Amino acid sequence: MTTVALSPAGSAPVSRHHRWKVLGVGVAANASFSAAFSGIPTTAVFIRSAYHLGNAELGIALGLLGLGIAISELPWGLLTDRWGDRAVLLAGLGLTGLALLVMACFVAPMHGSVPPLTWLAAGMLSVGLLGGSVNGSSGRAVMGWFREGERGLAMSIRQTAVPLGGGIGALVLPSLAAHAGFAVVYGVLAAACALTAVLTWLWVREAPDIVTTTAKTAATGTGRGPLGDPMLWRMALAIGLLCVPQGAVVAFATVFLRDFAHANVLTLSLTMAAVQGGAAVMRVWSGRWTDRHGNRRAYLLACARLSVVLFVVLAGVAWATTAVPIDLSIMRVALVAAIVVAGISVSAWHGVGFTEMATMAGVQRAGTALGLGNTGAFTALGVTSLCLPHVLAWSSWPVVWLVTAGSALMALRVLPAVQK
């Protein structure tokens, strides 16, 4: 027998199967925006030449994209809990698509005319500020439509959209930039946001459970908000600390293998494909496994412990590569294996971590909780990209990996204990 629930208006029954449509929209929304914020940086070489930028100016433009996301996640999360996930997701996707369309029309080099850096910087910042709406609103929608015991899997599937969208962007956008120009790059990304907005309009509704719970909360006026809960702040800090080693692998593993181990381009591509593919599989598996066992906090603690060990091992292998007289081809294999295993371990927890944050806050306030967690994540990723090159210049690659292990160790100390 098919289970049904009343729509928010109470006028029409909604099948429980509808939750899979909502999850599909959540995946599409995250993938669309991920294609922008992860895909645009893969065109960095072409941005530099097309806009006549130096490396410092290029860093400013790309950095503003990430900065916009980091500072807008929490405000968008608060608005999601106030206005509902449908309204915020529609507004965010529509406005992000509009910003990209404006960039395609006015901020793309055309016919020998090169827009100034200020225009490019403003466009990147706008895309980040507006696109920051997607993570919290899509996550709240998924949390609302899935029950406890299903949410870990559902949120983990949603989280796989980030590497999926980033991978599609990395595959498609550099070629478009090289052969068609940035007007087409921005236009394609705008079209993806517009298409996802249409799907949101068709399928995303406020979950009945959220409507009922929110109404009760408003009537009683009780309960402190998520921002007043120190445990949620600890979770957000732990998420940020775990994103440091993850960001180090994503941003610098190819540089490390190229400069330190003299790996060829094929090795670099296969290594990162293994990290991203393995992380996606582990995210889905971990969501399902923790749903069955009800042990999300224990799983997060285990991931943090394992990450500490694996990044210490990676640092040790890097040290041995220079200190021990072993053939470089053998050590290169060991370094690749260490990068892949450590990268998967430190990326496998995402869906579980954000599910736990949303559960701690309550579904009706999940937008704020997810916004807080994403603020920690994107801030940590940005700080990692800025700071690790200075650590490397000051010391060596083994020290870089030890620093990332130290960040995971701090996360282990910050994560809330397992509830008895």
C-alpha cells in the first residue's frame, strides 16, 4: 500500500514516493551550482589569458567566488527556515542564473573588448553570494521529506552532487572556454541553474512534517534557535577542521605528486578520479550504514581518527621518499596509494556530518544548521588554499601533511561525544 501525506495546503495527498523527486532536485541543484564554483576555477588558465590578468589578480577573482559562498551560507540558511526551502531554492537558483546570464552578456571578453577586473570580481562575488542559497535549502528539503533512518542515505546521495557537478564542470568548461569563449561558459551554467529552477517549481514543496512542526513551534514560542546551541557550533568547527585535510588533497595533491614525485599527467588524473570516485561511493555507503546502525557520531569520530593516522602515514611516506634510498617509481606508487586512501577517508563523512547537524537542530531549523556547517566548511577550504602554500615555502611537503593531520586531530577533540 502506498503511503500518502497531505500537502502543505491540506488539499491534495502526496505520495511518499514524491520524496525521491525532491532528492533528485536536491542533487540537480547542488550539481548545478557545484559545476560553477568548482568548474570555473578549472578554467583559470583561460581566465588569465582572456582577461589579461596576472596570477595575483586571478587569485582575487577566484577567491571572491569562494568568499561569497562562505559569507552567505548562514544568512541563506536563516531565510530558508523562515521562508521555506521551496521559496529560497527558487530565488537562489533564479538569481544565480540571472547573475551568470549578466556575466555572459557584459563580463565576457568579446570582439577584442576585455572587461575590467572589477567587473569580473563583482560577477564572481555575486555568483558566490547568490549560489550560497542552494546548499542549505536543498538539504532542508531532503531532511523534511525523508524520515529518521533514511536521512543519512538521502543526504549522502545529495552530497555526491558536489563532486559530480564539479567533475562535469571540470570536464566541459575548460574546453568551452578554449573554443567558444566565456560568454558560452557563463551561459551554459546559467541554463543549468534555470533548468533546475524549473524542476524545483514543479516538484519541491514544503514537507508536511515541517509545516506541522513549524506551526507548533510558532504557537508555543519555545525552544532556542540553532545559533544558541553550543553543540552545533562544535559540530560546525569540527566540520571546518576536517575540511582542511580534504581541501589540501583537492587543491594540492596534483601539485605534490607532480613536483615531489614527478608523476605524469595520466597519473595525476587517475589519482584524483580515484579520490573523487571513492569519496562518492563511501558517502553513499556511510549514509546507508549509519542509518541502519544509528551511529552517526561514532562514525564521524572514526573518520577523524582514521584521517589522523592516514595523513601521518602520508607524511611518513613523503619523508621516506627523500630520506631512504628507494627507487622513485616504487615510492611514487606508495605516495599515490597514500593520497587516494587518505583523500577518501577524509571525504567520506560529509553526508553523515551534515545529517547529524540538521538532526541536532530539528528539521524545521535544518536550514540554519546546514548554513552554519557549510560556512565552516567553505571558510576552512578557503583558509587552506591561502595558508598551505606558505607552510610549504617555510618547510616541506611532509610538514604540510603533518599540519593537515593535526587539523583532523583537533576535529577529533571538538566533535561531540557519542550519546549513551
